Amino acid sequence: MIYGIGTDICDVRRIQASLARHGERFAKRVLSEAEYATWQARSQRWPERGVRYLATRFSAKESFSKAIGLGMVMPMTWRSCEVANLPSGQPMIVLHGALRDWFDSRGLSAHITVTDETEYAASFCVVEVKG
């Protein structure tokens, strides 16, 4: 049974402007530790790829927060929601702390997809009740 659906589109130029204005503080606020390490590595090799990576994670977390119906209200926080990848490359949601406890106590599972083009990143999330 579907618990919630969320979608988001993010202007990559807006993320670039936030990085220019706030520097790495912005990335540290939005990304988990693992995501931050990936962002740094990608940014060092190709800065535009790093910006698009950050934009896809921002968008995915927004769509997930909409699908669970919380928005950015506790226990949902930027850093407690992580977008990782399976070995196949498929994105997946990994939750931490109070958000994981909240999510698990409701018997939920999440499916996420992300995409990006030069100027936009987009995501779509379906959260369902297990079983």
C-alpha cells in the first residue's frame, strides 16, 4: 500500500549560488558524512559534477520528505536522510537516528529515483507500507 509520493525539481544554478554564498557550510548542512565525502571527490575532479551531485541529493531529500508527509520537520533532517547507491547504481534511501526509528516503526520502505541535466535535478519518491 502506498503511504506517500513525493517529487521535486531543483534548479542547479540555485545550488551553485548557495555554494558561492555559503561555501562548504551549505554542503555540510545538506549532505550526510558519506555523501559529503563523495561530493568533495567529485568536486575536486570536475566542479560542475559536484554541483549536480549536490543538487540531486537536495532534490531527493525534498521528495522523500514530501512522500513521508513531514517536510523538513523533525525527525526529518537533511543529514539524517542519505541517498546512497546499490552496486548496480540504483539510488536508495538510507536513514539515520530518530528518522530511521520513526520510519521503521511505521513499517515503511522507500523507492527513489534521481536525474539531472545541465540546469535541473529532479527526483521522484514512493514510500510504501511493507507487507
